[in-house]
Amino acid sequence: MNTVASLYASYDGRGQLYPRLNGDIRADVIIVGAGLTGLSAALHLAENGVRVVVLEAEQPGWGASGRNGGQVNPGLKPLPSQVEKDFGPIYGPALVHIAWNAPNRVFDLITQHNIQCGAQRGGTIRAATSPSQLAPLRQLTDECLKHGWPVKWLEPEEMQARSGTTLYCGGMLDGRGGQLNPLAYTQGIARAAVKVGASIYGGTRVTSFTQTEGAWEVQTASGRVKAERLIFATNGYTDKVWDALRRSVVPVYSGIVASAPLPDKHVERILSRHEVLYELGQITTYYRVDGQKRLLMGGRSCSHHLQGALAFPYLIHRAMVLWPELRDISWTHGWNGQLGITLDHYPHWHEPKPGLLACVGYNGRGVAMATLMGQHIAQYVTGQGVPLFPPSPVKPIAGHFAWKVGVAGRILWGRMADRLGWSA
């Protein structure tokens, strides 16, 4: 197994290792990828008596689902009114309601399956770093209040009281958000899926897939699986097995650093009510304090594998800007990984052929949205619901081969725009 030296892996070690597929088997549904989309789909399918097989190249939670910032955030990037405009009167209102309440499904599953993942529901703060961000954030607050959602506008004084820094000029608290250990949560969903009948195979990379005589056949190095339906849930780690799908998302790298446990005097000042916070802007930083009193800071990183806190000087510098009094704390962990970004900032639901389905592109909001997407995949497959997003063709991004150069340029431009206070 290719291990990732994240803070979460240090808590949970290697976790449960799932066996490699050996031989040929049959199923009703094959799922490629044991992240939150695939595992949530497997859980909800198996609960409905569907024979489901999950094939994972590494182990459940190895990718973004198990090494993200641990924030459970409501909503999509565009405003609710923009979502309704973009998706029309049939999909729009339902999608707005479902997406902004997505954390409910996460915390319900944690309770239902007794998943020990350090879950805390203190809300999500969207923090304005410049005055130009206040008007759009006010509009979002007003729209949320019109829907009757549990949000609250935060003036600079309350932002300082909650965050422990004077650098924010306003914010919005959404009470539906929260935090968790994402690796423990993902592995908990995997255990729950197996308990109700799903089969999960680790160390089993898919090498090809074909459709023959109305069934889908997936080939691995050590076996084959046949089923009526095939679901790709590979997101930012989609490989050349389905190259068009791989080129339809940009695998942007996000890095995270974790501190040693903070002294109580700092824990009492920084997000002491267990909130999580992400900054608005072109290139955002996000952070939380976990149940072990560690500060976790996240944000964009270089587009290659990095480990160790010193590999992410920008994040440590940002922490020192926010809280100069933390200059003497130590940073014990640092890691990064790939998340899937789409050009329109929406997740995509693809069904290019009967029985072949793919869902990718969570744009940094994957904990809640991927869990929800998996549930809706299961409902769709079992005839109990419609797609969460309107199905769209797989469209490779022009010039995708140069994505690392493009991402690097976008980060430099975004950081300059943030310094100048331009609105996101």
C-alpha cells in the first residue's frame, strides 16, 4: 500500500486492509474507487439488496476522501439563486435544498453506524478577507435566511472573538457545517457497507473495461468482474483507463499542515466553539482545531506529492500572520493530495452509455457532497430517484496536458488578486 503520512493516518495507522481481488466474480454493480462517492453508493446499494463490488487501487480513503481538511461544509460554490438559474425550475430548487443541507446526511450516517471519527458540529464560517467580498457574502446570507436556513451574519468584532484574529472584515456562520477525521469517517463508511453485504477489494487497480452482451466487464491484474452496471467514482485520481473522464477534471493539489496540540490559552481563542473556517478569495485558506487541540491549516500547494510540515511554508506563514502568538508552536505533520475541479465549479454526473455512470468534480466540498452523491447514485440505480445533477456528456478540457502549468499560473494570479483585495 502506498501510504500517506497524514495526521489522520498517524491516528488510525493502516486501518483495515481489504484483500486483493483474485479470480473472476459477478455482481449487479461494479464501483471503481473507494472514496466517499463509491463507498456511500456501495452502502446505500447494499442496504437495498444489490450485489455490489468496489475495486480500489490502494485502500479505502487513500485519496482525497481520507486526507482532506476534515471540514463538512454545506452548499455549492455559486449562490443558491445562481444554481436555480443554471439548472432551471426542475433541478434547480431541489438541488439547492439538497446541497445546502448535505451535512445532515454525513452526521446522520455517523450516528446511524456509530462511526468514531471525532465529529463535531460547530458550524462553518465563511470569512471575508477584504471589503470587496462583503457584498456577495451579504447576498448569500440574505438568500440563506430567505430559505429559513440556520445562518448568522458576523460583524468584525464577532469574527475576531470566534477566530482569534483581527484580519477579517465580516463573515457568515452556517450552523449545519462541522468537522471530522475524514480517514476515520471514510473507513467507517467502508465497514458499514461491508456489514450490509458490499464486497470491497483493495490493491486492485482496474486496467480496462469493456461492454459485452449487455454486461460490463472490468479487468484487473488478478481478476475480472462482470455486472450490469459500472460506476466510476475516481474524481481527482481518475487515470487513463477512462482517459476522457480523466481529462474532464483538473486534479488540483491541496496541502494541509497540522500543529502539535495547542496550549489551552490558544484553544480558548481560536474557534473554541468547534467551528471550521474557510477564507473567501481567489486562493483560499481553511482551518480548524480538532478534538486533540491541533490546528489544521489547509490551502493550495505545488502540483506534486509533498510530505512534512516544512514542505508547506505558505500555510505556516499564513498561520503566523493570523496569530503571531503561535510563533513558538511546532508543526508535526504536512501532506497534500488531489481534488477534482471542474470548469463550471459544479459536480458532474455522466452516463454516456446504458449502465455506465460516473460522478466527479466536488471542487473542494467533497465530504458532504460526495456522501450525498453516493446516496443518490444508489437511489437512481435502484429506480428510487433521479440523478442529483442533470446528466452531461464527458467533455475533456482543452489543453489538459498542461494542467500543472495552468494551475501554477492560476495560483500566482489568485494570490496577487487576494493581496489587492479583488473580489472572488
